[in-house]
Amino acid sequence: MPPIENDVADEDWHNDNEVSNAEVLWRVIIKEWVRDHPHIPGHFIASDQAYRQSELSVFVASGTTQQAVLDRWPGASLVQFPAQFIREDLGLVIVRNPRDTDPNPAHRLIGKVDHKRMTSGTAKKIALKAEWVVLNHNPHGG
């Protein structure tokens, strides 16, 4: 199961300035979210459904390992995108939840400044920008 929403209190919903724009963020992608890429035949993309939340669980890549993240979600995949893209291109925030129960200290959340659910347009932009770090997908079943 992928990271779920953490319900950060509104007073704690602010940008974590300890995460620089140079950082890379990882997002766990469950197999149900892997789709054929709409523009590149033979390639795959995480559906925008993977990004349609108000609090999107991510991990700061420099603060963890692929194994530490994926060991908790067997069979899942991992995508990456730059923190700069999230903040500057999309106007989103990267948040540390002070009451986070995730055992991985690299865990953060991203979302809209107003703390509302991501629009489908924003989710699609993230899906198109994201690059596979690990893709565990067999399009033929098996």
C-alpha cells in the first residue's frame, strides 16, 4: 500500500525550507497506477490518480534509499521529480508534518498552498514530469 494522506493541521501546512530546490523527490507508485504512456508508445507512466490528493506523500531522495522506501511496499515502483519543479513550476509546497508517524525521516508531503486536493491538471503535469527510478511492471500479467 502506498503512503496515505497524513491530515496535517492547517497551522503546520507550510513550506519546509530545509528541503532545497536542488533536491529530488521520490513518490511510491502502486501497480494499479501504472498506465501506458499517452505520448510514447511502449513506455509507461503513473496515472494522474497517483497525484490527486491534498497531501501527496514523497521522500527526499538524499535522505533515504530506494530499498528503505520500497521495502515497505513490495512490488511497487518509484518515480522522481525535482523539488524545484514542484515549488517553482507548479506553485506547490513541500511540508514536514511535525506529527508524522512515518518511520522514514526523509518523508515529506507536497500539496497546494491552500491545502486542497490537487487539480487534475496539476496531477497530469506531475505525471508527465515524473521519471521512473524503479519500474516493477509486467504489462503481460505474470
